[in-house]
Amino acid sequence: MIFVLDASAMIAYLRDEPGAGRVSEALLDPDGQCIAHVLNWCEVFYDFHRASGPRYALEAVKDLARVGVAENAEIGTEFWQAVGALKAIHRRVSLADCFAVALANKLGATVLTADHHEFDALADRGVCAVGFIR
């Protein structure tokens, strides 16, 4: 199974917040793969940079890479148009989360997230497969 991690899932894992165990399970799944779009990696980086400084931000993203989160930098025309269409239709969903959704849809993956306020409606409407970590 392929999991697309949004920033909330990666941050929960790195800070050992509630839901970190669910992310760990996905990372340890021998038949699974965890991927995050570079925009979601950027969210993690700036969250740690803002909270603790550049050294901690670099360590955070290095830790994610070390445990096997793959980086996806898809940005071709068809892809960014799919992201833009998602944002136009689902205005309350952040642009970065639209990247995670578009990537999950492209890969036939499940988004792992803690963000119920953005993903509940997407899951209910069948926009993408969603796994809530808490």
C-alpha cells in the first residue's frame, strides 16, 4: 500500500504526538511505501524552522528521509492543473494539502493526515482515500 503523508502526519511522527504510532506502522509496513510531495516537506521544514531554527528544520527533514519517506517533486502541467482544480472546488482545503490529494489520486494511494477539519469532507465525498492518524 502507498501512503502519501501530509505535513500534519510527518510533524506528528517527528514530535511523537498522538497519531505518531499510525505513521510508524505505515513506515514499517514491508509491503508499503510512504511518500510526501515537496510542498508538504516544505511545510514540515518551515514549521520546525519557525519553532526551533534552521538546524532543527534540517534535522527534521533528514529524519524523515532516514526513516524512508520518499520525496515527490511532481509539478508537470497536468498535475498542477489537477491541484488547482481541487483547490477551486474545495476552497477550504489548503493548497499544500491539495498537492497531497492530487499525488494520492495519481498514485492510487491513501493520504495519512491528522487534519479532520480539511479532510473529513474530502473523505466523505470520496475525493481521495484518507487515513486519519488520530
